Amino acid sequence: MFGYDLDGDVDDEFLAAEKFVAHAMQLISMFDKALSMIGEDGLLIDEQIKELGAKHVNYGVQAEMFPIVSE
């Protein structure tokens, strides 16, 4: 994931890596966009979220990667 070993440590070097920081900024931007799409009824734009999920499946994202991203 992001060119890093999934079994590697999430240390200061990992968190400071340019590639990781760029992806983290894209992730935060995506959350910002998703939150801005919440309508008055509180529902997200469902289709765009599903399309984004499908793209990430094609990128090879796996469920076991989620804890690393959240950390």
C-alpha cells in the first residue's frame, strides 16, 4: 500500500514520506468533499461513494489495509 510494506512499522519516517503525505492530503480532501455533499436530509451522494469504492477495489485495496490508513 502506497509502496510500503504492510508489515512495516508506522513510524515518523513512514508518516513523513512525501508519497504518504500526498495520499493523506488526498484522503482528507475526499472526506471534505463528501461532507460538503451531505444534503438537508443527511444523505451522502451514494453513487459517487460507490464509484470511489469500486475504483479502490480495482487498485487492489484490501480490508486489512484499513487499520493502517486509520492509524
